[in-house]
Amino acid sequence: MAVVIILVTASYQLYKNKYATIDAQLKEISGIEFDKSKKLWAINDGGDQAKLYQLNRTGGIERAITVTNAKNIDWEDMTQDDFGHFFLGDFGNNDNLRKWLTIYKIENPIDIKGETTEAEIIKFKYPEHVSFPPKAHEMEFDVEAFVFYKKHLYLFTKNRTVPFNGITSLYKIGDHAANYDAQKISKFKTCTIAIKLCWITSAALSPNKKRLALLDSQRIWLFENWQGDDFFSGDSYRIDLGIITQKEAITFLNEDVIIFTDEEFHGIGRNAYEINLNEVKKHKL
């Protein structure tokens, strides 16, 4: 009974910080990012058209842009570079059957005047991924999270190994049109309580590039003071959100405030939430 009370209390606090209820057209919202004017943009998971959507402060759709030379096979996250280019990650790989994964690079949406744009196309594969599908204990080649950092893109895998070992691997590729072999940098173990509660589903860097946030269904994993480009080499913290929903997208509003969203499942979710890192309990790992 005590556990239920804790969950309900924490859930209530989280819902008090609800940023918006997202339009029903984005029931599988899988990536969010603020443009240069602090307007929030979102993408849907696979099955939607190759579109990104501008949301207003209440979660309604203000505008949509179609990427004319793209497909939404399994769009999973968004990030942007120092110039404001958006990167759209079509790299979902649930069954580990896809060899080449795709990232679409477009202008900052505020600079796109019409309803369409064309993307620069980035392709990559994992050198370690040699069987399609691999054996159950080698199912490590799904990914739903990435960030831009110092002229490169960094990918955080969504582990599907059986038995599940809770590890997310960090890979690195370039940020411009080419075919890349992803370079493995490091790894981090989240948890092994339940596979769907420990998957990394989105990532974000703070504007000053000093904090990295990784999202799963019930937590934010926060990293600071890393060395070089190994985000897992410094200080790490766990922030318990208190409510288990299918959380798929995260971004920073500013250095201290994080916005994250959950997908709709049986009528629950499809919300955006706001938390201030200075006002939440962080468990040092």
C-alpha cells in the first residue's frame, strides 16, 4: 500500500507540472525540439507521413512541414546543431533487421517559409551488426535517442537483448550527408527490473552542452562533468518521475528546465510535462 501512495503522490506532483495536452494527431509523439524562437516542434513515430508539427502552448498544432524526400519508416527522436539545423532520426529498429539507418537534416523550421522542405540525408550502420536478425542475446541495434555535440551525432541504443542486461551503448557518427560506420564510444547500465521500464527512448543536451538527459518510462538519467565525448565518464544521477507511462521525447527549454512527453496508451498520456532540475530530487549513482 505504501508503494501505491508514493506513486500516486509523485504522479500528482508531475501532473501539476503538465506543460500541455498534445493534439490527438500526435498520439505517438516520439521526438520534440524547440526552434530558434522557442516554438516547440514534434514528430510522430513510424506510420505517419514525413512531417514535423509546430505546437502552441496548449499543445495544439499550429503548422506542419513535410520533408519531401523523406519517409517515416520509424522516426524516433529529434536534435539540432549549433546553427539550428534539425536532425530527424529514422533509426527505429525493433527487430534488428535494418542494416542502414537514416537521419534527415533540415533547416531550422523557423527558416522554412512554406509547407515543404528537402533534407540532407545521413546514412549509418553498426559494424558489429552482422546478422539480421542477430541472436537473442545480441539484439542491441535498436535506437530511439540521439544528440548533436561538437560536429557529431551521438546515438544511445535501445537494448532488446534476451536476457535483458539494461545496457545502452553510445555510438558516434558524422553530422553531414555520407554513409557512416557508427563508432562505439561507451556504455551505461540503466536497470534490469523490467525491459520496458529501462529502455532509453529519447535524449537531450542542455543549451550550454553541460548536461545530458536520457529518458525512459519512469526516469530521467542525468549526466554532467564528462570527459571528451564519453557522456558516461562523469557524474550521473537518477530522477524518478513517479508515474509509469510510455515516455518517448525529451528536450531542454533552458539550462534548468526539461520538457518531456508521453504517448497515448488506452486513453492515458499524450501530455507534455515540465520539470525544473533545481527543484527535483536527484539520486547520485
